[in-house]
Amino acid sequence: MIYFVRRFAVFLLTLWAAITLNFIIPRLQPGDPAERIVRRLNPNSRTVDPNQVEAVRKMLGLPDTNIFEQYLQYLQTLVRGEFGVSYSYFPFTVTHMIGQTLPWTLVLGAVTLFIGFVVGTLLGAWAAWRRNGPFDSVTTLGATFLGTLPSFWIALLLLYVCAFKWGWFPVGGGYSGDAQPGWNWAFISSAFEHSVLPAVSILLFAPIGWILGMRNNMVTILGDDYTRLAKAKGLSERRIALWYGARVAVLPNVAGLALAVGGILGGSVVIEQIFSYPGMGRLLFEALRDGDYPLMQTVFLFIIIGVLLADLVADFLYGVLDPRVRRGG
Amino acid sequence: MLKSKPMVFLLLLALLAPMPAVASAGSQAPFHAAVAQEGEAPIENLDRGDFGGGSNPQQNFNPFSPTVLSGATTWLFEPLMIINAYSCEVIPWLATEFAWPDPQTLQFTIREGVTWSDGTPFTAEDVVFTHKLGQAFPALDTDQAWDVLTDVVAEGNTVTFTFNTPAGAQFSNLVDNPILPKHIWEAQADPVTFLNEEPVSTGPFLVESFNPQQLVMVRNPDYWQAEKVQVQRLTYTKTEAGGQVAQLALGEGRYDWADQFQPGIEETYVAKDPEHNKYWFPAGGSVSLMMNHSKAPFNDPAFRQGIAYAFDRESMAQRAAFGYTGGSTQAFLTLPNQEIYLDPSIPDQGFLPHDPAKAIEILTAGGYVMDGDSLTKDGEPVNVTFSVPASFNDWVQAAELVREGLGEIGINVEIDSKDPDLVFDERKAGNFDMTFDAPGGGCNLWAGYNYALGGSDAPTPVDTPVDFNYIRFNSPETQALIDQLQGATDIEAQTPIAHQLQQMMMTQVPFIPLWYGPVWFEYRTENAEGWPSAENPYAHPGNPLVIITNLVPPAAA
């Protein structure tokens, strides 16, 4: 019991620290949100009209109280679950904007994460089982090579070649302008078509970590005494690979998956920006660009809570499943 | 070592399970889909790019809102008059005439026979109501007009604005404001957050359909000058304005009308279809060398006059503006189109040559000494830091030429390129040596001077952030001229004051205009002709309402 209480206390402490940093860090940025918004409204102009900046400042109701009062207010609103009005999407609330964009990112991120995890783990297991064979060499070398390429560059290349040169896929966006968002076939097929290139760009890289992690774990395990014992008992190769090797080797990957789930939002920024995908990564990018503190804080908060919760759940599960963890702390 | 069961994995998957349904973005109002069935205009459709509202545009037709779908409101709400931003002529629009009975009173005669799209007649009351919104809600007063405005009243079809000071310079701000329907907006408790989802408007187009990826505007058959509008539809597709996707799409000929920066336009755009892909980049504001007058040597007129000859303005225009525009005049005007305001006694229209020898001559006469290769004052070498926003590539390129030019006359320049917000913050606080800015360029000469030098009778102390006259130029005489210019109501009154200000620019050199920033404008002649161009500059690219009433089908041109 003490173990669980302690884990939970650590969770709360981390959460408080993260929430506080979340308040401080965006405010260390130089610049004025109102001025940035006016700049964005006049993208072709290098000068801003100070009168317009003044009007936008009044519109947003930018705080002129001191930073400690702002911090207290921030904590109060968090407790009440109010995230305020977005600066860059005024007069819409932060919750409204996140509600619009989160599904896109979650669907794209979760599907690619799941496929990447399954494919990567299977490839890694197979490579480890046939270690030092041609399949292993090709997979390991291929994954290492791909891992050295900048993923945003591959994404740009895909966009240029597959969408612009050959016209196989639409150029950016979440769905075509003719489709009416909702549960209709035209929209769903259009959304699927638009998600192919972003998904491929992610999937080219998603399995790499899982492949290498799985292969290396499993190679070690296959050299262990109990695997040799299993061989000596005359168990079938397949049974040894799956039930003695892969089953144990997958555990660190599962721990990694917990963190990856929390990382879905953070990792989506670049890909969504390149493909103009209407998700939360792009929203976060805009929030950063426009100095939209309320939106930035809330998106970061979601990321933080996502990672911390995933971590906490993993900790609890290990506690339940492995008595040694509980006793040793 | 961690030890667990595959159950962890399953449970984590379960966490993901309640994935929300696919976004349902914005309710879809029927808009005016049925309006324009019979009698379609000859130009079926023109394709355009971004329509504003950020990457997740929401249904918002409130023209004051920073997330407004500007692609729509441009065509929905019209101003009283349009100032042709190229020739500076005033074009009557929702008002037919204006007069200044005295410099503190401005009167407009409102056009008759205009109706709102719901059939309600447009009246002078709508004009009064729109302008009074800024008084009741300061957040809607985007020009801070109520600093000088005291009242707006309607009488018949006349609207009278009264000011607390001579206010000729307020004209362009006032006529510019989009006029809103009183009968809709007066019912709104908070017009600042009102979304105006089903807009009632006077303009040439109505919203046909909107979703976050596409906005379609359809011709308003009951428009007050409908016979001049030959375009049936305008289709906007969401892209990031000025982003790579927009640049590629322009190259592919997907936009009939665009206003975006395009690198290597001849190769990436014109060459793809030389017959139809055209562009015209008229000169905008002057990118200028701004100096901090709160410190030496920039507070010394001799220094400023001298270095004004150190720059090769044409090379700068070539490198920073790809040669689309040329070097600019020290007289702080956009030439040739604003020539009517230019003092003819200024030699060479104020275009200063690149003449290092002359620069050194002026500097030497001012007490500076060339010591070997470096310029010194009282035995100390002159060193300058040049701050430039790192993301403005053209400015970073030009800063290099500033360094070379000043290097030739013995001034050592260190270029400090950094985050734009840092540059702007330091600029406001007066903690900089030299930087670029692009003041002026518009027809409202006062606004240009006021932004660059306004408040020069009492410059703001260093470390107090300020937007106007952040260079901290100190000249009560100049401020008196700027104030006179603000009061002048017609070109006859404005010109003599403008001439004096130009003389001040030539002798005091408070800042140094270097080259004209181009205004981006690309168009295709496949589906429509009659676009403004260098040969026929009847309107500025920033006057879309004027352009749309001049477009004709290609065959007829």
C-alpha cells in the first residue's frame, strides 16, 4: 500500500512542478501576443499599426496584473477546469479549439503508433530469431540507415513527389473542400485519402525504435540459460521464440509504449505542419508562433498529463504484477 | 529489471480506446445557395488561396475579429470610400461625396438605392452605428479614432463627423471602415465576441458555402453595381498563406488571383504558362535604416547626412527585393506614383547616389577623422551594431550590404541577427544602434511620418517601450509640421507641409529610406482579364473591390 501512496505522491509533485513550469516557460518568450496577432493578420507587411495592436490588446483583455497574481489566477482556473479564451483563435475558447483538433491527432497518432509498434516488434523478434542471417542484416541495417535520415525531409519529399509531381494524393489538408464534415462516406473517404501521406511519413520511421529495441532485448534473452534449458527439453523452435524469447523481450518495449502514447501530441507538430493537417500539433505550432499563452499552456498540460498518467498506470501495473518492485520501492 | 505481463500493453491500448469521433467542424448554415441560379455571370469561377482564420478556421464573419474569415468579409462589408492605394485618388463607394466644412467637421453623402442582403435599405444610420461601435467598445476602435472624434450624427442621407482637433489625416482611416448593418448588430450584447455566422451585407459577393478547408463566395445579384461584377464565384482553398504548399500551388496555376511572396517568380510561376501567368509587384513602403538618436554618433546630423551616401540602393533592391523594385528616395515618398506630393526643388527627386567620397567629405567636415582605414571621432573608432530579425531573409541579405557600404567609409558594423521579437522589443525600448523598418508607403503621408517620427517634440526616454518614434528623434519643429499635416484636409493644404517635411528629411536625415518593399500580386488571364498591371495601374493590389468591378471574361478583353 505504501508503494502506491508513494507513487501517487510523486505523481502529484511532478504534476505541480510541470504545471508551474508550464506557466513560467511561455512567459519567458520575448514579444507581445497582440503585436504577433496583428503581424499575422497583415502577413505581407513588415510594419504593424500600433493603433491596431492597442485595439487587439483591449480585445484579448491582456493582463496587466503582476506575475504572481497571474500565477494564482492560473492555478484557480485550472482547478475549476477553465482554460480560458484562446488569443490566436479569439473569441473561441481553448477547449473548443482543442475539441476540434484533438481527434485528428489522436486518430493519426494512435493508428500509426499501434501499427508501428506491432510491425516493429514483430520484425525485431523475427530478426533476433534469425540473428546474423540475411533478414536480420537487412532489417537492422535498413532501420539504422532510415533512422539517420531527417524525417521532415522525407515527408517533404513524399509531399512533393507523390502529391505534386504524380498527383496520387491530395496536397495537404485534412479533407477536400467539397466534402462536408460529418458521418458521410464522401467525408470519411476524403479524410482517409488525406491521411495516407502523413501516415506513411510517420510509419517509415515509427517502427525503427521498436525493431532495434526488440531485436537487442531478444538476442540477449535467447542466450540466457532458461532458453537453453527450453531447447534441451526439446521444445519447438516457434514455441521457444514466442513464449521464451519474445514474451519477455517485449516488456521494455511496452514501457516505452507508455511514454510514446504521451508523446503522440508533441511528435505530431512537424508532420502536421508539413501536410497542413488540421490537428493539435499544428494548433500548438500556431499557439507558439502567436504567443497564445492560454492555448499553449493547455496543450502542454494535456501532453504532461498524458505522459504522467501513462507513467503512473505503468508503475501501478508493475507494482501489481511484480512483487519485487513493490517491496524494493 | 522490469518484469511484467503483456497485460500492460493491453491496458494501455484500452486507454486509447475511447477515441473521439472524427471532428465535426462547424455547423453548416444554408447561406445563400439558392440566390444566384438564373442569369449567371460570364466568368464562372476564380480560384484563390487562403481565406484567413488560421489553420483551423471557424465560422466567423465579424470583421473586427482577429480570426475573421477575411476572404469573405472583404466581399461582404464595404467602406464609405476607397482610397486607390496606388494613385491616392478617392473613389466614392457607399458614400457618393464628402466635404470638410471646416477642418474639424467631415461630412459624407450616403449613396441611395443600396440594400442589405436581407432586403433592408442601407441608410446613414448604419454608418453612424458602425462608427459609434468604436466609442462604446474601445476594442473595436482599430484606428484609435475616438481619441480625436467627438461625435457622429446622421441627418437625412448626410453623416457628419466632428473632431476635437483639425483632423484631415483621419479621413483615410474613417472611410476605410467596413459598414455594418445596424438592425443586426444593435441586437448583439457583445459585438466584440459576436461571430456573425449568417452575415447580412452590402457587398458584391455572398457566402455560398464554408467548411474549414474551403470557402465559396457567390455573386450577389442585388448588388448596387451588380452590372459591373462579371465573376460568378470565388473559391478559396485553405493553405497556409505564403507557405510552401501555397507557393507550389501558385506555380501549378491553381490560383487565378494571389498576393503572396513567390521565390524566383519567373521560373517557378511565369515560365510554367507564360501566356497566362502574370505578376505585378508595385512599390510599397520604403525599407529604411533606422538609427537610435538617443546615443552618439546617431544624434549627430553630420553623421547621418554623411552615411546617407554610403549605400548602393540599387544593389540592395536587387538582392533583397529581387530587383522587383528599386532604391527609394530620401524624400520618404513612394515614387513615381506619389510624385504629386514631391517638392520639385529637391535635386534628383531625393534619390541619393552611392558616393563614398562624398560621405567621407561630409563626415570630415563634421569633425570625424579617417585614421587609416577606420573612421574616428575624438580618437575613438566608430563601431555600430546592426540588429536584424533573423527570419526576414531579405533583410538579413541587405544588412550585409549595409555592413559593406559603411565598411567602405571606415565604420565597423557588427550584424546581430536574432529572433524578431527580441529585435522589436529592443527597438521599442531604445536599446539598439541601427535596424531596418518599413515605415510609410501609404497614401496617408501623415500616418507614415507619425509612425516614424510622431512625438519628436518630446522623445520617450530610453527603457520606456514606445511604438511611435522609437528612434527617439528630437525635433520640435518636425513635430509641429506633423501636427499641421494631420490637420490639413486637402491636397492643396497638405502639399506645402509635405514639402517642408521632405526638406527636413533631406537635411536632418532622421532615418534613411533604402529600397521599396514590393507588394505581391499574381494573376492569371486564362479565366479573366482586366487586371491592374504596370501598364494599366488603375488600382493597387490592395483594392480588391475596385479590381473585381473591372474584371471581364477573356474573350471580351
